[in-house]
Amino acid sequence: MTKKLNVAVVGATGAVGSKMMEKLVERNFPIETIKFLASARSAGKTIEFNGTQYKIEEATPESFEGVDVALFSAGGSVSEVLAPEAAKRGAIVIDNTSHFRMDPEVPLVVPEVNRHVLKTIPKGIIANPNCSTIQMVAALQPIREKFGLTKIIVSTYQAVSGSGIAAIEELREQSAQWEAGKNVEANVLPVKSDVKHYPIARNVIPQIDKFTDNGFTYEEMKMINETKKIMEAPGMKVAATCVRVPVVSGHSESVYIEVEQETTVQEIFEVLKAAPGITLQDDITQQLYPMPIFAENEEATFVGRIRQDLDNKKGFHLWIVSDNLLKGAALNSIQIAEALLEDNIL
Amino acid sequence: MTKKLNVAVVGATGAVGSKMMEKLVERNFPIETIKFLASARSAGKTIEFNGTQYKIEEATPESFEGVDVALFSAGGSVSEVLAPEAAKRGAIVIDNTSHFRMDPEVPLVVPEVNRHVLKTIPKGIIANPNCSTIQMVAALQPIREKFGLTKIIVSTYQAVSGSGIAAIEELREQSAQWEAGKNVEANVLPVKSDVKHYPIARNVIPQIDKFTDNGFTYEEMKMINETKKIMEAPGMKVAATCVRVPVVSGHSESVYIEVEQETTVQEIFEVLKAAPGITLQDDITQQLYPMPIFAENEEATFVGRIRQDLDNKKGFHLWIVSDNLLKGAALNSIQIAEALLEDNIL
């Protein structure tokens, strides 16, 4: 990678945006120029990137002139308006919001799983999948390639950072209120823009994103629909229950799968050991299994607690953990950009 | 209930024992005499019950002379030795530990589900099931009676109080350490007597109880085996993944079931509305669903988030929450004693 790129980051001050900046530096992403764009409200503030201060500019259609790659993480409504404007001006957009994910003309990419779809980018926009989807498909794809995969039932244990910096602050404040025996105030979770808010400290909330008409939440439907799209498996059976837990960063998932071809836990161990981006943590004699506090700031997706179902030889249970701000968001976005460079698309 | 009983409480100072005492008073359990028994270490201390101070006596076989009903909650090794001694002296033992649960001669009882097995108590010992099992079978039995039940896959979100008072204290201390930016010390969870300990504050731990050879933990095997025993359904397919979360009291469960006979969410609503001990909390237009902080100190088992599976008309997803120290332990034990009285067994 000797080519250097002109990069724009939209939404750099958010929980995901700041991790994108970290990863651009850590991974030596080849930057010729970089600019930081935000709403008029944040424009004019300064932001530090790799030791240099930058002024945040107001994001307008013209901001994307001369930009090669634009990383969007400023909410669906910003992406809706500005991602096509960036693409029109020749930038390739990597969008971290849900806005374009199910658009049939927008590739939805986890590089380890479906990098080949990057060959065609009809709208100049690539979508980064939902955080809880990414780590699950990253862990299941190697198993699927070897043994086939017909069914997934997942229950999630999702960290508050998936709801942004305000949710992290709220967990901290509620914990302090709780310790002090004060009333616990809730204003952010489960969904800032929904009607009711519930405490997350010392609680779990079985609602992430709003409800759809079929009783599943949008988060659950994202896991179901995005998994089928990324795996190119419209007939795969997928069900999800998404739950918020009082963890800062690191989503955990209890996953039941059914494979096509009989196999063993030992064979799944071998497949996962060889899989890119996956760290197997599974040794019950050492109490070794993935946990979110140890996954925080790590790039890998951790897999453990792998058990064959006691009633179905083709059924397996797994426990999958990853940092939702990294592989679940910022890291996967940067990995998409790296894949574009390696494949000479950028 | 005019008959009054001589009661012994073994392990009254524990998390479950103190709730047993609360429930005996609240529910006006007909007590003639009551005594509080413990190890030699705790003997001599005083304990308050219903406004009177009692001296804790050392539990010996002779302590149970003249006792009608003995409530045990002092660990499996205490029950192993003293429950048969109490039974030998004519007491009916209601044991909250796991020691006798799978003994074919010991009824394992959730009164709403299998009260009829109380007719035969060969050893004079009745076992109170595992906390996470009780709330699940209480919620599923009404559905099973109406529509049949062939399969259960459950992922739990279990509160720290299930590991006793020391675990509650540890969550509190770790939270304070975490807020202060100090090192977080772990000495109790996941299992006090296991080799490694992990923080629970801001974490989830996919281990409850020790591991068995098949990769499942004892807690998971308890849910699997006890469910089949209570429901008298050895061929039912049951799988469990048990996870500890930083909640004080109130276990939550994400449960997938398959029924025998096609039905609808609306019909399941009707069945649960009429079920004893169950409170339906399911209205997505009002963001109404069960959560552990609102279940604490409540006697009911709360059920919500009921959805038909999108791929299987006989598949349903549910979210079940109950106070693990009450319906999951102390309350269910007292309800067993009440059933014995009502059925003239005591």
C-alpha cells in the first residue's frame, strides 16, 4: 500500500468516530490529507488526530470534493443526505449507519466473510453492518464454509457504548446514584428518541432500538436480515433477541446453530483456530472463555463455550464476544477501506 | 389453615434464608414454634423474626426432635448430613440446595406445575428446584398444558444474589473500585470454590457453577435435568446457556420454545393471563416488558416479549423474569409448605 488517500471522517466526535481515528493511526492507514466534518453545531471546534490539531468543518455536499474515501458515523439522517453527495463527487463512502444496509445496490461487508462483493459498488456507497451482526457472522462464517449452516438462534448481551457516549455517561451516573441510595434517573436507554426510558445500572433491558410491527425490535431485525444478506443466504433460519446489559464496551452473544454436516466440537476448534480475526478462548479446565471486559480495545472476535447440543448432533452452542466499537464498527470500517486498497478499488 | 406447625429454619442468615423468614411472616404461615439452626460458627448469635429475638442454635440431629417442617438453605453438604436426620425424626424437609434434586425418591416441586407429586414423599425430603429452572417451568407449564411443548433453548441473565450475600457485596465493592479508577478485585464469582475469579461489575460471566465433563456447567445441567424431572418429560429437548450479569436480584431468561400444536401470540397471552403466579407484561406500544429491577421483591414470574418465530410457526420467543430469591428460592419453598398443609400432608 504505497498509494495515499484523501480521507473525510463524518462524526469524528462520537463513540465510533473517535475509535475510527485511533484505528487509522494505529494501523498506519495511508493518509494524504484528512478532514473532519460535522454538523454546524460542532463545526469550528478543534480535534486532535495523530498529534496535530484539526478544525472541524461543517459537512456540506462540497466538503467531499477531492475526497477518496469518506467514513460516515453521524447518524442515519446525515448519511441519507450526504453519502450520495460524497459519492457523486467521486468519494467511496463507508457508512456505519443502518440507512443503506438493506439497499440491494449497496454492498454490506465484513471483509472476512464477503469481501468479494466489493467488486461492484453501484452507488459508491458501502455499508458497515450492525455491531452485533458483524461479530456473529465473523465467527460463524468459517464454520459455515466447512460444515454448512442452516439455523441461528441468538440472544445478545449488548454494551451501552452501542448507544453512544451519552449512554456510557448514563451508566456511570446511575451507578453513582444507586451507590448513594438516590433516585436513579434514566433519559437515554433503551432508545433516546423513544417515549420511555429505563435504568441500565443493575438492570438488563430487553429492548434495543424501537419495535417493529412483528414484535421484534429493529435491532433484532437487523441481525436477522443483515446476516442473510452478508452470508447471501436468504433461506437461512435466523432469530434474535437483543438485550442491553450494564457493560461499557463489548457485546456478548449466546448463539445456537445447526450445521448441515455432522461434526464435533474439536473440528470446530480447528476451524476457528485457523480463521482470520477470530481468537478461540475455550478451555473449561482453565475457566477460559470470552468476557467483555477482556475484549475491550481488542480487535479480535473471541469465541468459546462451544458445546454440542445434547439432543441434536448437528446443533452447537457458542459464546461470541467482541468490542462493539472496534470489530463491531470502527475497525470493520477501516478494514473495508484496507480491502478496497489491496484490491485496487481505491 | 388452623393447624399450627413447629418450624425449623436451617441457614437463616443467608440470602435465601432471610427471604424465607420474610415470607413466613408476610404470608402468615401458621407457626406454633420456630427455631433457627446454623453451624457451630454462627450458633449463639441472635436473629430477629417477626419482632422477637431468637438465639441461633447449633444444628445437630437432635435439633429436629418435634419439628414438623424443616426449611434447609445452608448448602448441599449440610443438607446431605442433616436432612435425613430431620426426616428420621418425623420432620418434612424442604431443601433449597441441589443435593437431593435428582434423587428419584425425592419430589422436585414447583406447586403450580407438579403439586400432585407431593402425595408421595418416600424419604421425607422435598427438593426446591434451581432458581433459574423454577421461573422457566412456571411460565412454560401453562403453555405446555394447552399446546404441548417439545423443545426449549434458554440463555440466562442471572443476578449475583444467586451466589449469596458475598457476591452482592463484591458487585458493590467492584463498582466502587471501578468508579474510583482502582484495580477491581475478584474473589467470589463465578464460583467461590473454583480456581479463577473474574470481576462482575461492567462484565458478564458465562459460567455459573463449575463445569461438567460435557462442556456444560452444573447450572446448565440443572436447568436441563430439573426441567425434565419437574415436567415429567424425559424426552423433551432442553438446552441452556447460563450467564451471570451485574444485577443484584432478578434472573432474566431469553427462551425459545417449540410447541406441538400451532398457535398464536394472542392465544399464549390468554393462557398466561389466566396462569397462577404469572404476570404478563407484554405491550410493545407501551415499551412494556419484564426487567429485573422491577421484579425485585415481587412474588410473580413476569413474561413478555412473546414473538412467533419468523421461520417456524410452532416456534416462539419469550422473555421471563423473576426475583431469584423469592419465586426462585424462598417463596417457592414456603409455597411447597403451604401446599402440604392445604393437602393435609402436613
